Amino acid sequence: SQINELGYEFNQLLFQTDTGEVYPAVWDIFLLKILQDYDADLASQFTMACQNNDEATKETFHNNYFAYTLEALREHVYSILNDVDEMTMVAQSYDLETHPRVPVIVAHNDLVRSTFSMTASLLDSMG
């Protein structure tokens, strides 16, 4: 996966729950996927820049492909929002006597919804 190729850990792939901000590693992962689908040589160059902490090269790639990365990330965020809504509806249909953890699941889904709603707003404001 792109995560392993870039040498990232899952704990780097975050969205800030207070603001919806997308952490830089997430942008890198989405850009790498786009480059892999578009041009293997460019993907290789970007991977090397990430692995070598070459921020100048990474910034050039991000500037050149920003619109594509933004759209891919926006699609991902809106997909998660739809999934969370569906999972919450299903969870709320369960009998609390036989499924006592439903309130915990719904609370988690509410946190995800809140975070990703802020993220969606931020992404929409970018273009």
C-alpha cells in the first residue's frame, strides 16, 4: 500500500478532530495514489522525496497536482460521511437489550461525522 511505500505509520494518517485539518501524510498518500495511476516514474520520484524528507520536491509535486489530490480527498471524505450515516441508521435500528453497545457505536460515529464534516468544509473552501 501507499502507506508502506512511503514509510509512514498509521498514527501519522490523521484528521484533527477539533478542526478537521488533514495531516500532511494523508495528502502524501492521496497524491502518491494519483501519481501511481498516472505515471510510475513520477510516483517513484515522489516516493523518494517522501522517504528522504525532501520537502521542496514534495511541495513542488503537491503544487502541481493539488487540484487532483483535493478532489480525491474530497471524494474520500464525502464517502466516509455517507458510510457513517448508513452505519448509524443501522446501529440505531438494533434492540438495546441485545446490543447494549449501540450508544457507544453511535457516539463514535457522531465524532467521525463531526470531524469529517469540518474536513469537508475545509476542503470545499480550498477549491
